[in-house]
Amino acid sequence: MQYLNDYRTKKIILDRERAPLVKKAFEMYANGEATLDRLRAFFGEHGVVTRNGYALVREHMTKMLTNPFYYGHFRYKGDIYVGTHEPIISKAIFDQANTVLNKRWRWSPSDNKSVPKPFLGLLHCATCGGAITGELQKGHIYYRCTKKGQMVSWCEQPYIRQEALDTEISSLLEPFALRADWADEMLKRVEEEKKQSTQTSAQLAAERRLQIEQINLKLQKLLDSFLDDLVDRETFAAEKAKLMSRKKTLEEEKTRLQAGRADWLEPFQSWILTAKNTGEIAKAGAPEEKKGLALKIFGSNLVLDCKKARGCCVKPWSLLVEKSQTGGMVRPVGIEPTT
């Protein structure tokens, strides 16, 4: 209501009559001079109503006060972008108005901080497949089945206190700790492989560069021959197409080689570092760290069953428990090597 569409220039322009009202409304609210109802009355006094002629409601005021469009940005599919339209207010006034709005809202985040429940989204119920939720009871966080699984609605899985669940998650993570000396040796080999791969890629890229230069010379000779009437147009076009096609292939190969051929080494190196730190996280990590690591190791396979957490790991973590002790991998606690 404060901007107009200019169909000639296909741009959004200010409504010179109503834009000052919006600016005044922001200033009144930012300074604490007005409530949402006072803003409604303010717009009503100046004839600003809905398309159907009704008075604006509190929701209209809230949307206006929280819309970045008025200071020059706009939302699109959840992201913020810089607009080309003329802003009505400054970003400072917008922030000040939103500070007042948040303080006045009875469920303001500053006044009603929710208690974090770090293990939400990690497990599901072993009985019915329902999600596991958390709730605060007598100063402690308890996790339980939501009883919204597709199979049953009478799920009787018991509650588990967060401290106990934390211990369960730690016991699941411990078998996936990679010994520090093995990890260091593996990291050393990865670095050697990266250096060797870089050298090889540089050599191959140089070869491609030389081949491209040779093709450029051939293209120039082909052009000279065509200009000197030594080859006809049809032959010229056919040969040029072949050379250009080959050149494009070589250019892409050169670019790929210059970027490095060992793309798989980076994620492998990251995995080794994570596995090396797994033992420390399992022993002394924060619940959020344990959850993040558990998601990497088990994905969505963890279930809660009678206050016990269990599940199958995913690759490449499964290698840590599948390989024998002589294979350079660690085995889980409680599993004896076979003879």
C-alpha cells in the first residue's frame, strides 16, 4: 500500500502520499510512543484501509513492522535480497521498532528462553517408529516416544532422563574411535598422496596446454590455407569443427587437472580427523557434539528401546568395526576377534 507499480518503467515506486505515513508509524513505534492498536487508529485517521474498505488489524501492523522491504531489502523463498526500490525508513529505525515489538510480545524470546534438548532428531522409537520428543520435568529433561507412529498409538516405551541418554550415546560412539597413532600415520599417507597427485596433475595439465597450443597453430594454418584458396569452404569447415571440438575437450581436461585429481582425499582426510577425535567426544564432548557425531556414524538408524539406544552404523564407519585388529582398524568394545 506504500508502493506503486510503474508499468511504463516496470519498476516499483513510492506512493508519495502514504509512504510518509509508514515512516511516521515506524518512528512512533520505535520510540515507544504507540502500540499496535494506536498504529491501526493512526492509519484509520488518514484513510488507510484494506481493499474491501475495512480497518487494518493488528496482524497488518505486525507484518509491516517486520517487513524488510521498507528499508530496501526483500524476502524471496525464505532468503533476503537487496532491492532496487527506494527505501522508506532506515535499517536503524527498523531494528529499533523490532526490538520494541519483541519486548512487548508476551512470548518474547528474551523473556521465555526454551530449554535446549540436544538429542531431539537423533532417535526414533523402536516399538512404533514414532519420533522421540523431550520435555522438562522437575528440573530435568526427559525423552520419550511421541506415540505418533504409523503402527500403534499405545506405545509403552518408558521415559529416559537426558543424563542417562547421554551415557548411552557415549557408549555407542566409543567403538568408533580411531587410535591416534594410526590416524597420524593415515594422515601422513594422505598428505603424501596429495603431493604426488598434485605433481601428476601439473604434468598432465602442462601436456594438455601444449596440445592446445598445437591445435591453435593448426587452426591458424587451416585459416591461411582457406584464405589462400588452398582448401574449399566445406573442407575448411569440417576440419575446423574437428579441431575446435578437440580443443574444447583438452581445455576442460586441463581445467579439471589444474583443480586437482584427488578430490576424494579431502573428505577422507576429514573423516580420519573425525574418527581420531571420536574417543574424546564420547568421553567429554557436549551433548550437541555427540549428537552431530552420532548422526554421521549412524545416520537415521538409531532407535530408543527400553531406555537403551541401538542402531547400525553407515559407511565408512562400518569399516572400523568390520576389520580385524591387523587391518589397521579398531574393533568395538565387547567384540572379540575371531580366530
